[in-house]
Amino acid sequence: IMAIIDEEQNRKNSQWNSSNRPRNLISNLVASLDDDSSTKIRLTPKEVFDEVSLSILAGFETTSTALSWFIFYMTKYPEIQEKIKTE
């Protein structure tokens, strides 16, 4: 995760300007590391690490749970399974 954050910081330093700033979670969190005095709220590198870790873990858990329930219900309703296969 630190490699992802470092990569985004390097990208930020070399490519970002006000017109092409990426709009994703990691980019926004890395932008909060700035020492820009106009920004009142800043995150520490550890806080950015924690936020990215939590997002990855939460995304993995919810996706795997949803897929597990989907597979379970498809075994219970073969007629729906057939419609999905046909489609």
C-alpha cells in the first residue's frame, strides 16, 4: 500500500496541475498530504495508509460476500439461473 501511495505522490509531483488533477480516492488522500497553507485539514502519511488499507479491505469483503450470496441463491433458483444463462 505504501508503494501505491508513493507512486501517486510521484505522479502528483510530476504530472498534476489544476486542469488535469486525477479524481480518485488515493489521489485525493495524497493531495491532503500537501503543506499548502490554504488547506486547513491535512492527513499524516499514516492516516493516508490507514484509509487506503481500510478501503481495500472493505471493498474486498463486501464484494466477496455479495458474490457468495449470489452463488448461493443461484443454486436455490435454477429457473433464474437459466434466464441468466440465456441472457
